[in-house]
Amino acid sequence: MVEVSHLTKKYGDFTAVSDLSFTIEDGLIYGFLGPNGAGKSTTMNIMTGCLSATEGEVIIEGHDIFEEPKEAKKCIGYLPEIPPLYPDLTPVEYLEFVARAKGVPSSELDEQIESVMEETGITVYANRPIKNLSKGYKQRVGIAQAIIGHPSLIILDEPTVGLDPKQIIEIRNLIKNLGKKHTVVLSSHILSEVQAICDRVMIISRGKMVAFDAPENLESLMLGEGTIEVKASCSKDIIEPVIASMEFATGYDIKEEDGGCTATVRIGSEDRQKTQAEMLRMFGEKGVPVYQITPVRASLEDVFIELTHGSSEPDAEEEEVEE
Ligand code: ADP
Ligand code: MG
């Protein structure tokens, strides 16, 4: 378990991370989601003991990262934004170097190196210099060095950045597998990615946490005020009076089309299911031939835009890796 309390990082007058507090439970995959410059890497660098904090506390498995860095770091495997690879070494040589630095006993070295290479799928390239590997395989080596030594917590900073779509899918699957054995924290600025991999999503904007929940709950954040779409095989003048009489409808729009009409009905922050059931009852009672009724759900993308108000740094580079 990781407990982060009131974490703040200032660079001079600029606050990169502002009063962040959250808890990471064992066994789940967490995603830090935020635009460039949001403070994701800064937070991860502090959590892993690579950077000091201006204020606040980070406790990893009961160890304070600032007071007991050695014990705390033993629990963490970290893949920074720029992986610390030695291009002239082969994966085996590099992993041996990392394992020794992490204090893996000599008697366990071979077995652990073999097992992490298998887990990350790099066994075939065990003896090829890292500089001759594709970007996807370099990233696998980076993940292998993070998991060697059996840390319980794996922290991955933008693990799929710069990869091609096939490599992205492979790395995502690899991360999902890691999630079966480890607690994983990853960062990403790609919504669909955290939606696909993570059990919990923390949205960060300008160094502040703006949401922290399961991906499906973030979507329901936007469902309070919402829209329901109704399709009926009748003309506008049949359906309109019934919708107009619905007390929970705060507004509506009806379009006539071939063979019927589509109404979009905005509702206040009522219970969606109850509202839909009540709608159906009223349409039934008045004999309106409704054949489809669908809530218009907000995507995580909508939640993200709503919560961060497009607060990406004006001069930040846009990443081109988007599906
Ligand atoms: P992210 O990883 O979410 O893209 P970062 O944590 O890298 O964001 O950066 C957060 C903010 O802190 C950015 O505005 C960045 O420019 C600023 N920042 C990061 N490192 C430094 C530094 N060493 N000195 C000054 N500002 C920095
Ligand atoms: Mg970053």
C-alpha cells in the first residue's frame, strides 16, 4: 500500500504538484491521466525517491520514502519517462547489472533474470545489444529492469509513448499481466489507454487531482445531468405533448425523419433508470409508438475535458500517438 499525503513540489515560484493526497491499494492497476505538464512525472519521481518534495509525505509499504529510502525503494520497480538503458549491453548483461544493484543474491540471479525475460517476452533477444532492439523491445527491457527483484509496486511513466500501434497493444497486454502479480501505477495522456488497462484513474491537471475513481464511475460523473434519446415511429405532434408534460424534462429537441422522429430529452440530475422507466410508462399510457430509448453516455473524454478545461501547457508538444 502507498499513502501519499499533501504532496507539493515547487520549482521556484512555480508549483508543479499541489497538495496531492491519495492511497494506492495492493493488487490494482492505477492510471495517472493528465495533459502534458500536469505533474505526472514529477509525482512519480517523488514517489520513487528520485526527487525531493517541497512538502508532504510518501509512505511505501510502511516506509517513508524520505526517511527510509532504502527500505521504501526495495518495494518499488520504476520505469522512468526516459528508460535508463545501456545500449551496448545485451538484455542479460543489463539485467544482471540492475539485479546486482538492487541487491538480488547471486544464488538467485540466473533464475530471476530468466523469469523476468520470460515475463516480458525478451528471451529471444537475450544476447542482442539493446541498441539493436526495436523501440517496443527496448521498452520491454525497461519493464524487465523494473520488475527484477520482485518489487510489489511497479511504477511506469508513459510506458507506451512513442510506440507503434501494434507495440502499444503488446505493452498494454504485458502491463495487464503484470497487474496480476503486482500493484501497478502508470501514467498516460491517452484516455482510451487508461480506460482499457486501469482499475482506478486519477486525473491530474496543473498539479492538482481533479478526479480519482474507477473509469466507469468517472463516466457516471457526467451522467447526473444528461440526455436521453427517444426514437418513435410517429410524427412530432404525437410525441411532443407527452414529452412536454414530463416534469423531469428540463428541455427537449425533436427531429422528424422518414417514418418517425427522434427526440433528445435533457433531464436534471435525477436517477436515470427511474426516469427512463417513468418515460416508458408515460409513452405507453399515451400510446406513443416508441421503439428505442437510450441514455446518451458521456465518454471519459468528455469527463476529462470538463474537468481539466483544456489546461495543457500552451507550448507543450502534442504527442502523435493516438488511436
Ligand atoms: P507531466 O509528466 O504530467 O507531463 P511534469 O511532472 O513533467 O508533467 O511537469 C510538471 C510541470 O513542472 C511542467 O509545467 C514542467 O514544465 C514543470 N517542471 C518539471 N521539471 C521542472 C524543473 N526541473 N524545473 C522547473 N520546472 C519543471
Ligand atoms: Mg511526464
